[in-house]
Amino acid sequence: MDYQELIDDHDQIDELARQLETVAKGDRSDEPLVDQLLSKLESVVALHLHKEDSFIYPRIAASVDPANAQDLITEFEQIKHDWQAYLGAWKDGQAREDWEAFRTSTIGMLARLRVRVMKETGLLYGMAMREGLIDMRPAGR
């Protein structure tokens, strides 16, 4: 796995999150777009988490600094749990039922998602590169 692939995932997550936040902050006329954006964001996040869970987290937990790594992993596991609860609450047209609650929930969840992405980029991936788990160069070179 190379660093650029993971960063590209982050860029895609950030762009979809920004689009969803814009819709959530707007009026209800864009409600149909909510389910579409939630579905796309759910897919991108799930694929990205699968990449990380498959090789980064287990190896970092066994790294030279397992205490620090475990704190990060615990924090990231909590946001994964909260992300699933958020999706369960708002997928499949549920935003139409209570737009104001959806708006508040979405703005809060997306802010947390952005913080997670920044932490992964700055801390977790730095640890993963130091441990030799990811490369700076694209795969195949």
C-alpha cells in the first residue's frame, strides 16, 4: 500500500463530506441528494477503513510505541462506531423526517470525520511509514 493511495482516499472523503455538509446546511430542496451523498461517502469510507484495518492498525499496535498506537486505534475505533450509528440514523431517507436534527448530526459527524482524516494523515501514517508499512512512492515503481 502506498501513501498516495491513502491520501487520495482522504481527498475523496473530504470532497464528499464537504458536498454533504453544504447540502445539510442548505434548505430541504436538496433532500434527494442526501441519500446519494451518504451512500457514496459510506462506500468510500468503508473501502478506506478496510485498507487500514487489513494491515495498518494490527501492525502499528505491535510497533515500537504500542501505547501511543493503542490510544490512536481506540480513538479511531470509537469514531468508526459513531459513524455506523450516524449512517443507521440517517440513511434511506431518514433526513426528511427531521431535517434540523439531520443537519446538526451531520455537521458534527463530518467535523469529527475531518479531524480523523487529519490525524490519520499526520500521525497514523507517519507511524506507518516509520514502521515500513507504507511507502511514499506509488505502487509498481
